[in-house]
Amino acid sequence: MDAIVWAAPVMLDCYENSNVHQEEVKLWPNPAIDAITISFNYTYAVYLSWNLYNTEGKIIKTGKKFFQKSFILNTIELQPGIYLLHLETDCGRITKKFIKQ
């Protein structure tokens, strides 16, 4: 029986000890009503893990995605307020703030 091997794509634009910069990540609309779109300024597929925190530091949602360019995060069930979205890729980490109306 042959072994199944899964390999992540090579991150050509990532360098050792690199960070994700604010301008490389877009989050809109802000303030949000039903959903937000998160997009990275990458031209290749990215493996992403994320945590959504409220202002008290409690994790509200968490997830992992393999995506290219962007994904949509449903916010319809969130209470109105300020939230922090912590994103981590092979290229680094970043936290974005948004308001839920």
C-alpha cells in the first residue's frame, strides 16, 4: 500500500524571520454587519490559521484555512462591538481590528 503524502505549496515570497505587514492584509467592510472579507496581497495559495478575540481577550471563533487571495468570515452571530482578528501564515502573524455593528 502506497503512503499518501501531503505537501504544502512553497512560499516563494516568504523569507526566514519575515513578518506580515499591515498593507499586505485587507479587511472590509469595517464596520461589519453580516460578514468581513480578509484578503492577502499574495499571488499563491496560503495556509492560514486564525483566532477571533473580543476586547476581553476571549477567543470567540477559531479556524484554519487553505486559501488563495481571500476568504469571508461570517459575523452575523457576533454581538455589536470591537473584535481583534489574529491571523497567522507561513509568512508571519498579524492582528487586525474591526467593528461589528
